[in-house]
Amino acid sequence: MESNLHILRKSLPTGASEAEGIAVIIDVLRAFTSAAFMMYLGVEKIVLLTDPEEVLTIAREQGFIAAGEVGGRKVEGFDLGNSPSQILSAGRSFFEGRTVAFRSTAGVIGAVAAWENAEKVILGSYVTASAISRFILRQPPPPSIVTLVTMGNGVDISTPDDEGCRDYLEHLLTGKPYDHLQAIDNAFKHEFTQIYLHGEREHFPPLDITYCFQRDLFDFVLIAAEEEGYLVARKFVDP
């Protein structure tokens, strides 16, 4: 596959703030996997917020679901944390037709940081990767720059789960070789993923790993754009 598309590889909030063109903000473990699962279960939109107190306020005033975490742990007063397995357990009846106010330590911070300069902001994860690549490649006119940003721990470490997803997206966009087995091996050996696999912390359930590393579960893209002063993600299905 030949492509004139220029891929920029960035990391962490600083990299997100430097994103050009279409920005794909990648958070595999777990925010943008969780966001995709919420959309799959019928959520209308997700308001992305960096301040937990603002999440609680807007959720209370507007009747939204409050979801997310600080340091991986569900915030006191939130309805849900940031766990795909727990989101699935809540079920469609909990989410259908509702709005979620969502905060996370890595992915949401990155999306908000990219919002100012990027032409478009897409929430990236393995579960929506093929849909993301199709959406980008079908843009009229074709984009010249796509920035793939790995959010890692959201502070100072870019982790292999996000890096593997970035490699997969680059493969889908340009044809660059990608080895999914190697990507999983790299991620599973890393201390960040080991926290989940050991099952020693209730807020990092091992089952989340099963969901987060599934490729291409969904045919929709999560695109974030400004609505009434907030960054809001909605589901887009490419016809």
C-alpha cells in the first residue's frame, strides 16, 4: 500500500498539545476502550472533562452519568469508574439514550490538550482501530497529516499497550508492517499491564485486559468536537 500520508508519532499530554492534522488520541488501558463500550451500549454522547468536580457538578445538574477515575480509581460520587468489564456489567438499560460526563487520567487529558490545535480529534483504541483508519482514509480531501498520540499513564510514561495500538493504526493507514502477537507480548510483559493480570487491585480487574486488546470490535469512530464550550465525543458510523 502506497500512501502520501505523513504520520506524526507523539506521546503524553505534551505530544497531544502538539498534534497536527487529524489527531488520534490513544488510550487502550482503558479510557477509550471504555468510551467505545459505553457507546456500544447506547450512550448518546460523552462529555470529556478534566476536573472531577466538574464531572460531578454537570452530572448532578444535567442528570448525566458520572464516570471515570483519578489514578485508576473511581472518584467518590461517580456512578462508574473506567473499567470496560464493569461497564458491560452495568448493561444497556443503564446507558441507553443517556449522556456520560467522563474524566480519565490519560486519554481525556490528551483529547482536551489536542482540541486547541488539531483539525479533528478521534478517540483511539484497538476496539475501533479499523473503523478509525477507514474514516481517515475516506476523508475528502485526503488528509496530509495524522498525529498518533500514545497517552500511556498520562504523566511521564508511554506504555506498550498504546504503542502497539499506534503501530496497528499506522499499519492500517500506510501498510507499515505490524505484528499483533509481538505487540501483545510487549504489553503483557510490562509492569503497567501486569497490575491487571495479577488481579491484586479491585479497580484494575483482570477481565479488562481481555476486552482492551480485542481488535476491531466496533464499526464506529468516536469523534470529539466542541459543543457549547465542552469537548463532546459522539459515535460516527461510516456508511
